[in-house]
Amino acid sequence: MIVRFNLNGATVFIDANPGERLVHILRRRYNLLGSREGCLSGRCGACTVLFNGSPIPSCIVPVFQVQDGTIVTIEGFRSEEDYADIERGFLEAGVTTCGFCDAGKILTAHAILQAYPRPSKDEIKDMFGGNVCRCTNIDDLVAGVKNASNIRRKRYHAK
């Protein structure tokens, strides 16, 4: 099956088994290694990508489901201004990044800030419910997202 989708700003066509997992396509065919194979059941967040703007676990998504959609991986997101806000917010809060769960933490933080410009602690914790992280505690993540929210608001209002 030929599947067409936008990947990090470029239209791509791939001949794949329709049931092949998106995480495998990204890693094996495009060498995009930021989405990790963790649980392979959609519960840990290590394989997170943005699909049409929303974070999804790419390990449980068959490639046919992204037909004509837009995928942004952590590699693609790093080139956006919004990434810098999150990176700085996390740094100021002491959020550690081991590299394994970065895609889940960063892309989920972005989704939180898109949905809630001034997120509450409960909203942040709720949205991070699909991420399993052993290198960062939830209180640091909450502080990091709140910092990023402040940074982003200042950047938007400065324009």
C-alpha cells in the first residue's frame, strides 16, 4: 500500500504493509530515532509524535491511519520556536532529559500549552498521564511546563 503523509514539513510517499507500526516506519525508513520503542502498547509515551497537531503513541498506530495527515517528530519540532520555550522552561525547572522519553515529555508539554495557555497543575498532570518517565518527577515537569507557559506568553506579547 502506498501511504502519503506530511513528515516534518515534507510530503512523503511510502510503500508499506498497512498494518506496519508508524514508530517502525519513522525509525527504520526515515532514521528518525527520537521516537523510541518502549512498551509497544501506547502507555509509556516514548514513541510520541504529533499527528495533525495532537500527541499520539506512534507504536500503536498502523501506518495506513496517517494517510494524508501531518506527522511532526521530535526532530522536526526542535526547529520550531515553541521548542525553545519548552527547552528553556524545563531547564529552569531542573527537568532532566535522559533522551529516552524526551519525545513524550516535550511534545506533550507542547500540546498542553496549545490547549491551556495558563495550565493548572491538575491539567498538566492529567495530560502527562500517558507518559512513563523514570528520570524526572512530575513536580519538576509541572514547574517546567508552567515556566514554558510564561516564556511563551512573553514571547507572543513581545511581537
